[in-house]
Amino acid sequence: MLGLLGKKLGMTQVFNEAGEPLSVTVVQAGPCPVVRQKTKAKDGYDAVCLGFDPVTKEKRISKPEAGVYKKAGVKPLKFMKEFKPAKNEGFEVGKDVTVSIFKKGDIVDVKGVTKGRGFQGVIKRCGKAGGPAAHGSKFHRTTGSVGMRTWPGRVLAGTGMAGQMGNVNRTIKNLKVVDIDSEKNLLFLRGAVPGSKNSVVVVSSRAL
Amino acid sequence: MNIMNEINRRQLKKSVPGFRAGDTVCVFSKVKEGEKERVQAFEGVVVARKGSSNTETFTVRKVSYGVGVERIFLLNSPMIEKIEVKQQGEVRRAKLYYLRGLSGRAARIEEKLAETEIETAAPEQSKEVH
């Protein structure tokens, strides 16, 4: 699995060759410099560490982190992620990995942190129906019954209840790469991607 | 956001005639039938223009064999070859959904007269009053 770190820019609509409108998410992916290359001989497994987004002020990162980037000979970066590519060759520490690893029509997975919605009730969070708003009803948006009686004598696992919604890692699988702008490092992915605008996402392909 | 604006702007068509709700237009859209591609015309009254930028759409309504037909077109779609404005209509609303409930003469939209004609007509009327 090889991928890129990127920034979600937002959603829009593009037309494909057949003239059909497609809803796409634009992700500015990379360029991601190779910060470190792990090998089986030295580290026990093959992997490649890619960084993304240079820091604006160098004092913002810790000294141990700064040392890692200094050793690699790249500018200090905000984010770093390890990938295990199918072929662990052709990577050179300090060199950029760009959107050119993908091509039009590729199927990719996108991982990101979903928008945080705070503490939400069961109607928004679990899709429960809720009760009538009027006509003397006192059952509006509350949870209601969460189980049976003495048997089973407990609340079943997975029962929807109120709590924190969003702000969790989510992976959206099998998104199609509709278009690539290698000049501006842009990926046009069919469909939605977790997170808000300008949030960091990981675009990866299981085939690479 | 700059990049997003640029992406959206890049998809805009260069030459789209100015028209609004109430105008009668003829839309020439490409239709694919198997391997062949031909152009189909759809003439009717613009009922609404919706959305903005690259996702803008417009709805055209016509009465075909006594049945009202509405078609929604994407303004910037490459499948639209040409839009011809046949007549400008005099309407006071941006969305003409009320046409759906009307038929015959009531559903007719009056033609908008050119501004110069109105100007020349107006002073004559005022003279008569005095």
C-alpha cells in the first residue's frame, strides 16, 4: 500500500468525457518528501516514511522531530506517515513522491478525521425516529427503551445511544480517481471524503 | 479556496447567451444513440435558473401534445451545443413554477418590449395627460 498525504480542498462538479456531471472532491496531495526508508535488514520490515506540509516556523516542532528531518535533508514538516509499498524500491530519502504515482481511473482509499459534531442525541447520531412533537406527547427526542426485560437482563452491545459524534478516523474505500492535475498536485476523487476543508487526508492505493 | 474557484471557473462556458426566467429559448443538446450522435432541440419557456458558477442549471417548460414537459439542463454542460434566445418575456418573478397550474392563454407570457420602444412611447402618453 502506497499513498500520499494531502489536504482536502472541497467538493465541486466536473464533467467526464461522456458529458455527464460527476461530484468530486478535490484533494491537494503531496508533494510528499521521503523522510525515511525502513528496510527489513535494519528495521525488521520494509516501509517508507512520507512527510507533508512544511512548517511555517521551525520552533513549532520538537527537537527530536527536527533531527529526523535534518537527517533526511528535508524541510521540517507538519505530518509524517509510514507506508508499506508493494515494491520497496525506487524511493530516495529527500526526494518527493507526487501524484504521478496515481493515474486516471485508479481506485483509492481515503482516510481522514470526520467533522466533529460534539455530543449528539440518538436522532442525529443513530438515526432513531423520535416521538411526536405535539398532541400531548411527552416523548420527543429522548432515547426511549434500550432493551428487553429480565432476559437478557442487559443492554445489547451496539445499541445506539447519545454521545460524541464525529471527530473520528474514517476510511472511505474504493473512490475513483476522475482526474489528476500534476502541475498543482491535485487529485479529483469521485464522491465524498471525510473531514472539513483544509483537513489532512491520506489517499492510498492498495494496489501500489 | 483559490484553487477551487479556479477549477470552477475553468468549467464555465465562454459563450452563454444572457437569458432569464420568462424567456423562450431553444436548447440544442447532443443525444447519443448507440454509436451515433445527433442534436436534439428543445424549445420552451425558461421557468427557473438555479445555482451558480459551474453547477448552474435552468429549467425549460413546454407543452407537448397537451402534456406539460419540463427539462432541467446544466448550463455549462458540454452536451449542450447551443442555446438560442427566441423571445424575451415580461415577468415579475425569478421562478415561474406557477405556470404548472395554468394552461392555454393564461400560461402565455407577454413579450418584453425593447427598452428604447418603451422610452419613446412614454413621453407621448404624458403629453396627452397634460
